Amino acid sequence: MSLNNDLAFSVVVPVLNEEPNLQELYYRLSNVLDSLCHNEDFKPTDYEIIFVDDGSTDNSWHIIKTIHDQDKRVKGLNFAKNFGHHIAITAGLDCSKGRIVILMDGDLQDPPEEIPKLYSRFKEGYDLVYGIRQERHDPFLKKVTSTLFWYALRKFSRVNMPQNQTMLRILSRRLVDVMKGMREYARFVHGMMAWPGFKSSTVEVNHNPRTKGKSKYNISKLFKLAFHAITAFSIVPLRLATYFGLFTAVISLTTGIYFIYRKIFIGIPLLGYASVIVSVFFIGGIQLMMLGIFGEYLGRTYQEVQKRPLYILNEFLR
């Protein structure tokens, strides 16, 4: 999709069942952008808001169409099915025309009113400015799992991604163009933004509790996302096979020498089969785990070879 970058701002908002939030989000976001354009001496029409409906089952798409009918600066992409949060962001970036691209979620936990703070830092010459939560208003268990998630990513991915980042961030056009050239099926946009190594910064932003709708990430989805992100940006899990193999070999050799010593020098025979059974199940479990990791990478390769489109649109409101 070839587009001229003839706008100052593009705001990309992935949407999944956010019917209660969309009208308020549009009202607050458009007010912020109108003020920003006025302060920067841009035209009032110098921005676009791109809502990407990721297969919502509620009335979200109807609301997006209604807003579009009232304000042509609002664009809409409607997926044929649920392709996932990171694919929705990709689609929004693909059709964005702004020289400056803003990403945010549609749940209003990251207030649109924080955008000018990020833009002020962006003007200092950065290609990527992250919004970092000052205080996270989420349940305790979600805070813990999120902390573990970002720890695992920094430990294994070899990509510098700040902790407590929100989806609210600003990207330069050159960074967006680099990301548009990354067409891998297994997508983790947080890592893809950081991977080019462009100059980045962080700004603390307010984080509000969710007042309408439900969170789309539970513990199971966070675990899947963490595993997906790690395998997308690291081969460390594959190396675990070598480490576990060496570990079990050392343990087995040490145990064998110990029992031989007991039999020959102390005269104590090995009674029962418990230790043998435990050893077999231990080694078998590690083998199955390693096969699962190999299968994950093999499946990723299979998906890439298929070369299927990342997403399919039902409708595009230009």
C-alpha cells in the first residue's frame, strides 16, 4: 500500500470490543490533536485517527463508521476475523500517512491528554518515545505477571525494551517505514520497534484504571505473548537443549558413580526401582519439553514459508 506522507499526525488505535469507550476516546483524542495542530501552526485537517477493528463481536465497528461519517479525519479498518493485537497495529501502520505516528490502545487507560508530553520529547530529535506508567492501576496478579513478562523479555531477547511501557508512544516516519518492511508472520511490535536501534527516549505518563469494558490480556494470554516474544527475538530456548542435556548427563554420571561406589566399596545394593523410574521420567520430561521448543520454531518457519497475508480486510473507511 503506497501512501504519501502528507499529514502531520497519524494516530493508530487497535480496537477489540471497546464499544463503551470509542465515543469518549474520539472526543478526547480529537480535542488533543486539534490543540496540538493549532499550537504547531498545522492545519486543522493535518491529522488522521485510524481505528483498526480486530474482529470485534460488539457494536464497535458500527460506532467507528458513525464517527467516520461525522469526521472524515477518522479512518477505519475492519478485519475479516480476529488476527491479534499486534497484527492490528501493523495494519494501522501500513495505511498511516502521517510524518509522526502515535500509537495507543482504545481502553482509555492511557489518557490522550498525555500525548503533548510525548510530542515535546519527540521534537528533541528522537525516533521513538515511549510512555512509561508512573503508577499501574491494575490488579495485583496482573502487575506481578507483567513484571515477570518484561524481565523474561529483557533477559532473553537481546533487544532493549524499557519496563512498564504503555502502548502510548510516538514513532518517526523513518521508523514506521522500517517496520513496514518487516513482514514476518510472528509479530511482536514492541521488539520490532526497538530492534532497529534508533534513538529513543521515555516519558512518564499517567495510567488510569479501566472503567469500561474488560481487559483483553489474562494470565494465559500474557504467558503465550511472553513465549511468542522470546521465540521471535531469541534462539536462547533452542540452546536450552544443550544446557539441559549437559545437566542431565552430569547428574546421571554422578548418580551412577555413587551407586557403583556403594555397591563395590560399601556393599550396599541398590534396592527397588524408584530411583530408576524417577530418572526415566525426569529425562523424558526434559526431552518432551525440548521437542516442544523445537516444534515451536519449526512451526514458525512453516508459517513464514506459507507467505499468507498478515490480515484480511472486510472494509476500509478512507
